[in-house]
Amino acid sequence: MIGPRLELRTSQQLVMTPQLQQAIKLLQMSNLELSRFVDEAIERNPLLDRAPEAESGPETPEPRRETTERLASADAALRDGAADSSVQYETGAEQLYDADGAGRREGLGEAAPASTWTAPVARPGSGGAAADLPPLEETLGAETTLIEHLAGQLALIRAPRTTINAAMALAADIDEAGYLRIEADEAARRLGVSEQVLDDAIGLLHQCEPAGIGARSLAECLALQLAEKDRLDPAMQAMVDNLPLLARADFKALSRICGVDETDVREMAAEIRALDPRPGREFTAPPALAAVPDVFIKRGPEGGWVVELNTDTLPRVLVDNAYAATLARGGDEKARAFVSECRQSGGWLVRSLEQRARTILRVAVEIARRQEAFFEEGVSALRPMTLRMVADEIGMHESTVSRVAAGKHLACERGIFELRWFFTQALASTDGGEAHSAAAIRDRIKGLIDAEDPRKTLSDDRLTAILRNDGVDIARRTVAKYREGMNIPSSVQRRRLKTAAAAS
């Protein structure tokens, strides 16, 4: 029967509340992004503030560091209200495994409250007449840009003003590598000059340091540097005009084209390899930023490994309840509603920071448990591990583990690694044993190539046979893919390059 009627149905639906969205957003942030986010939250919320740092000095004792014997002990201490920001979570062998070596789950507990975590806070300088001046160290360390460097040289060259101005304008078109990527007719039209003036302006740029700047191709860049060294003879020019042959180390063909014997060709090739193919990078290369680890993994005093959060990357945030009470008492209803909203949002931020730290710690502990062989032996002992394996073990969703792994770093005795680096696919074993990690296989391939005889370089087929003899079920195309991914040339190219290097 067709007609209107009332029905009751029950269904489950995930509602993304603003608080849940904030927790997810914080989880996938790096430590730098988190610090900026907290600074912005403090600007918006008058009840939030960075907790004061403990002043250091001769009389200030070292902060107490408490190492737990068991994860459960840390859990109990924190549930009882422990506020020591340096609590460590120890994951020794006796905690990660049963007596028979089988993996088992361990209660990971709560992390220290976010209000007790510290992070460096930029302190504003004192006022005064000198406050507007840049610090001395910034003045001394100021870097000259490529345009400024070229403009200073062009100003000293005696040439027509029109040509100088065109060269100044072209300097702004030079890319980060130092090349001038322009179309001659279009550039002449844009600058309002003839093509002859444009050529003269490019010639002025070619007179500037570093040698090779303003070149329009790699061959021209190398030729300018060779000319500056007075080494651009006809034979060398012929080699520069045939760079693809040089890349393949085809010295016989180059010897025929350049009109010199093969020994001279090898010496000329060594000269070209010593040149700089990117003369502008010293002015444009950004400063190298060291990755700040979010987690430390250290050897425990009784063996095993200690997993510890880096508290310097965790903002120390407080909600000023006393100030909130003062504002609520002295304001009208609208002011009290605003204070209540600020207090609620501040509390949510503190709890989100706590949850973020606990989640990172739980994932790091599981990585330490599964990859203990890597910390002991190196990349060759890296085990296959997927996001799902970790998610199932710690009772989280796979997407949550993925957010934790992105942009977070782990520091150990072997260096600093992104958490995502530990998640590698598995390659089956030929004898049906334990699978092999793809990262370990790549490391094995690189080691075999580094140790090969220059006169008998290993082909992809030979590498595949060696790996299969070692118990790795791998195809030749996979070996080729891994080799190319590490920017390693083919066996023929390696033989030529290594023979040329040995001869020089």
C-alpha cells in the first residue's frame, strides 16, 4: 500500500566535531607547524599563555629525570598526577617480548600533561634607541643575492648605458642554477632594444663572476668556464659540443671527433667534470635546516631501548583560570560567555596536545619493538612493516598512524630518520622464510655495486641471481627499478665511468 507513514530507524554516523577536527589537524603537524599554530592560538585566546621557563643558572639544579621500570609504572604515576615533563618510557627487551621472544602488547599509558611540556620561547629584546637596529650577527652574516652580486660588477664595466641597463634587467631573469632561460626576440621586445644590444648585454653578463653565469645551455656554461681558464681550444670545444657522448663515457667516439688520442680525451673529460654546472647555486641555495627529532630512542641501562619524547618540540601551554575568573566576575553576560568559550577552547587545545604526544609515543614504541634489529645491526636488518601492522597492534586506525608518521622524525644512534621511512613493503623469501624489507634490499644492491670489480660490473640479471641465492624472491625489473631509484647507472655506464676514473 502506497501512502505516507512514519518510520524509526537507527544508524551510526561519524560526526566530525570542531574539536575532533582540531585533534586530527594537530596530529599531522610537524613540530615547527605545531609551534606556529600554538602561537596563533595564544594570540586569539587571552586565557592561553606559554608557561614560564625555569631560569637556568649556577644555583639552579639540574631537572630531575625519572626513568620508569615498567610502562605500567609510568601509567600509574601519571594517573596519580605526576607532572614531571621528563618521564621516560622504557621499552627494554623484557618489556617488549615474552620469555620466548614472541611479541606481546604492553599498556602504554598516559603521557605527561601538555601543561608541563616545555618548548623554546623567543624572548623579545629590550627597547631603546638601538632596538630598531638589526643585531650585529645578522649584519655580519647577511648574504648577497645573485642580482646584487651581478649589479655590482656590471656597474664597473665600461659600456653604453643602454647595454648596461639591458644587462641589469636580464640579471633578474637568471634562474637559481645561474642560467638565462629566455627567447631572444621576446626578451628584445620586452626590453625595447635591438637583438644586437641584447647580445651585447648577454656578453656583459658572461664577463661577470662566477664564470658561466648567464649561460643559455649547459654546453655554453662549460665553455665559458673553460674560456676563463684559457682551455677552450678546438678539441675541447668539440667535446663540449658532444656532451651526450661524454655522459656515456664513449671515449672512442670522442677521440675520433676531437682529433686527439684516447688518453687526451680522458684528461679533457676530467677537466670538464671538475667544472661547476650550476654556477648560481652558491647565491640561491637555501640554508640547510637540520631535522629536529620528535622522539629519541636510546639504549637502556639494562639492555633494550628507551623511547622518549623530545620535550623541546612540545609547546608548554597553560589556561589561566584565575584570570578567567576575574574577567567573568567583572563583566556582563556577553563577556562571561566569551570567557567561557575561551576557557573551553583552551582546554580542548591542551587535551589535543596531550593526545597528540601520547599517539606519537605509542607509534614510536611499536616501531622500536618491531625494528629492534635495525637499531642493533643497521639497514640490512630492517624488517617489513606496514601502517596496518602498527595500527592493529596499538588499536588505532591506519589513517591515524599515517598522520603520525608524516613529518615526524626519530633520532637514534644511527642518525635521524623520518618515521615513515621505517614502513617498507615486503619481498617474499625463496625458501618460504621471513620476508625481506624493500629498504634492506636496496641497501644490499647498493653494497654489491659499490664492491663490484670495475672491469666486471654487475648487470641487473647478475644482481637478481645473487639476491635469489641469498633467499630473496625478486624480479629483474624490480632490481632495475631500485637501482634507477638510487640514481645508479647501468652496468655498461658504470664500467666506463669506473674505468675512466681509474685511468685518471
